[in-house]
Amino acid sequence: MRHMRTQSLALAAFLILLPFAAHSARAQADERSRAVAPNAPEISYTVSIRQPYTHLLNVVERLRYSSGAPNTVDLRMPVWTPGSYLVREFGRNVQDFKAADAGGRALPWNKANKNTWRVETNGARELVVSYNVYSNELSVRTNEVNDRHAFWNNAATLMYPEGHLGAPLTLRVETPAGWKVATGLPAVAGAGDAFRAENFDVLYDSPFLVSNFRVVEFEVKGVPHRVVIDGEGNYDPERVRRDVQKIVAAEADMMREIPYHDYTFILLLGAGGGGGLEHLNSTALTWRRFGFSTDADWRNFYGLVAHEFFHLWNVKRIRPDALGPFDYTEENYTRLLWVAEGFTDYYAGLFLRRAGLVTDRQYLDAVARSFQNLQETPGRLEQSAEEASFDAWIKYYRPDENSINSSVSYYDKGAILGLLLDLEIRKRSGGARTLDDVMRSLYNDFYKKGRNYTPEDFRRAAEAAAGAGLEEFFSRYVRGREELDYNAALEVAGLRLDTSSGPDGHPAPEEAYLGAPFARDGEQVLGRTVQPGTLVIRSVPAGTPAYDQGLNAGDEIAAVDGFRATRDFLAARISDRRPGDSVTLTVFRADELRTLTFKLGGHRSAAYRILPVARATDQQKRNYQAWLAAPFPQAGKAQ
């Protein structure tokens, strides 16, 4: 899963390619398959979009038993969808539930709990259940139906019969005239818009798009890929085809195997967006319809594509301990999201470099920004990478005004840990091995042997690549909360981190500051919408003058030193002062007017930069070239 975010870029060495082996998306299901329970019914679904303007998906579910149905059948709706670690209570969108036998006679039913519908069979050998799912939330993890398209995730749509997650099934889609169907599921030959799944894990891993979409196609190593584009926008379809193909090729080159027969990118263009959700042989992406204006826009889009595509290995096949087979009724806890998501973010940047879609300087600039963002997050000292992973269910998807002080993103810190570990392995092995070797070993030793890996398994795989123990790295930086040593890692590639210089290369002067960021117009802060032109504090990072002297998130600054406050006026007044000077702020706090006197702090407004060391050794230069596929830069040059 990836949200819209500043991309964390990185890249590594060219690889000697091995022959590719094409595998079906069934490979994982076969190796990790759930047993088909005795007396499993024949299961089929029909999903209809009868009146798109109502935002309703109509579902008809048929269960046919060959040797007598049980007295009661429990039908369960998942409460979450894999890849997005939050209980979303999909059952809340179900309405108009009915149950009948094959002859249409109504069967009694009741709600057993929040997501379970219990049907009394009355001896019927075939059950026909129907219901509607309200679908009016466009995201990669939810559903949206309107007069333009229908997009849905099956975990948010289809109930499974309790005890039969391992049963095969078919799904037929009834479409409005002129609309087509796109999904990663294989079609049932000669059956129109009907598809099959080996089990519910595969079904729930295969989203559907129904619309008059556009298709861009390409091949990598003879394997077909398609980008299904829904919605109008300012994208260039040829650029999409060419550059997505480069990303796919770069990732397949590293992993040395394509584990599917075909792959589908579902790209949903709308007013907003910038997220993705991974699947076995597909991914769903949202993007701004006019978000292809600049090269920077394209690079951010490529980062999203690279992230979600790499998940087909890292998460969908290289699986952390608890992530599959899934329990769809409650949280599935793991301490490894810093690898599952963070490393995927690290590699997203590396693959853009390997694909030639960013320069080494663009990559390093993005890495420097990621370092700075982490260092400006006080919560990095309160929560470890493992703790952030474990608490994803209650923290990451439910941020509040204090999140910056109490937590850290397993995406952000995980990506940086991936970079640091990659360079550490290069250092310990004399450049002979990299993090690539760790990922390939996990793929071969765990996925191909039908196993999930634990935190201890991951550490041992990293140590095998490094040829040395790494317990200190893991205890300090992964399980612990110590400050990361960026320069010790960058030194491996002849680089250093500059945190104090201004754009001209000279030391940045110390400036006065408050230290509290303001919310954007229309943003929600403490349940209230920020009105245009108002100065409302979004959060108060610990360690800033604002935090130490009592400014609160939600405070609206109305005046500065007795004069009406605007962003520009406040910035000008503070820039005229020195650290240690005082300002008088008039604020509305919960609609009560207060006047507060603040002593300004001091900081240096320097942007982090990664620069070459003055006298790099030959080994450092070789490491740089192997890592970033570019000649080592001259000292003092920004490339």
C-alpha cells in the first residue's frame, strides 16, 4: 500500500540476469492454499450495476450443496482488506439482505454479529442470498459506483461462507451497456464476463473495474502487461507505456523471475488521489487526472507505480509472519511492516534510477529530504520501526494532531533503514553483496518453500548477505529508537550529509521561529474545517518554542503584536526578530480570545544535502557506481 507522499528514492547495481520463469498467479495460492473443507458448497456470485447513480452494487450469492446443507450457514463480510492495515468495517455498507432457497422461498436469517449474517437453511440444498453494497468512496481499498464507472474490492463487497475460505468459486459481472471489465482474475472460457478464483484469498486479492476504460499494453520478457486507465486526464499514453515498461523490466531484472502469466495496472484518474494497493497479479492506483504536468509530477507517479509493482514480490509472495493466510475478521499483527512497506519504498526509488527515469542527483536529493523529514519528526524517538509496524492498526491510518510527537511512519523510517542496511551489507561484504541478495534469498527460501518469514528470519538473511553479525544494527535502529547514523552509511559510497548549509553552500544563519506549522485551507483540524485566509495551527512538534510555551493545535492566530495576522505578515514580523525576542499573539482557542506572549526560538533553515566527500577512495567510488549506476561525482559538485 502506498499513500501520496514525497517519494523516497534510491538505486543499486546492475545485475547479471538469469533466465526468467513465468508462473501463474496461482503459484502462491497453490503453495499456501487453504484446504477445501468437507461438504464445501459450489459457490458463485453475480455482481450487477443496475442503477449506477444510486451507488449500489447488487450481489447475488449462490451456495449449492451436493450432500445436504448444514442447519445454519454463516456468511461473513471481511472487516479489512489486505495491504491496508485498518479495520474498516465493510459490513456497514450492506443493505437489503435477503435469503431464499432455489425455488425462491424466503429463508429466516439474523445478524449474529457486526459482520455475520446467519441463514437457517430449512433443509434446502441451495441457498440464494442477495444484498446491496453502498459504494461511494473512491480509494484503492474501498468501492465507488457512479454513472462514470464501478470500482470495487471484493473484500469490501463479497461475503464468504464460514469455514470455506479454501473453496473455489466463480464471479459473473453484469455491466451497463458499453462498459468493459478489468481484473486480474482469469476468465471462464466462453462464459462472457465470468471469472474464477481458486479460493477466497485469490478472490479478495483481485479488484474489479467496470467502465469504458482505455488500455495501454506492453510485454516484458514475453509476459503481457496492461495499464487500464479510467478517466480523462493530461497523461501521455505512450509515455505511460514506455516508462511503466521500464519500471517492470528493472524490477523483474533484480528478482530474476516473473511469477505470473499476466499483470494488470488499474489506474483511476480523479480530482484527487495518489495511493495504491498491491495484489498478486494486479494493482489499483489512484492519481490526479491533471497530475502529469511536470517532470516532477511524472517522477512521483513513477514512484507510486514502482512501489506497488514491487509489492508483488515483497508482501504478496515474500510474506511477513502474520500476513497470509489471512484472518479477515480481525487485525493481523506483524512487526515487519518496516520491511514490507518501508523497503518497498526504498526500492521504488532505486528502480526509478535503474530504469533511467531519475538521475543519481535527483535520487540523492530525495533521500536527503527523507532524512530531514524523519529528523523533524519528534516521534522517531518515541516509537521504534517494529513498534510502528505493530501499531499500524491503531496509529498509522488514524493520525491526529499529536502523531508527529508520538509515532513514526514505518514507510519513512523503513525506507531509510533499507538504505542504511543496503550500504552496511555492501561495506561488510566488500561490495560483493547487497540488499538485493537478501530479497532474493527470502523469495527463494521462504516463498518458494511455502513459508512466511519472522523478524529473526529476516535478520539472519541480512547477516548471511553481510557475512557478519548485525545484531547491533537491529537492536539500536529497528527494535530501538536511537538516532540513525546517516554519515556512517553514506561514507560507504563516498558521501556525506550536510545539514547546516544554505543554497549558496555557506552556513545558514540562525533565524527566529515559532515552530508550529499551519493547516491548509479546507483541512480538518480537531474536527473543524480550516476556513480560507485563517491561520490555524495544525500540530505542535515537541521541542519547538510553540510546544514549550503553550501553543495548541487548533489555535487560530488572529493578530501579531496587535495587528491583524496573515501568513505573509506573521512571517515578516518573525523574520524581523532575532532568536530570544518576544512577540504577542492574539489567538482564538475553542472560540475564546486569548493574548499570549512568546519568546522566539532559533534554528537554521538549511535543507539537507548529500554531497561527495573531498577525497573518496577507489573502493568508495566503486561502491557509488555499483549503487547508483553513475560515475562518482567530483567533490564540491552538486552534479
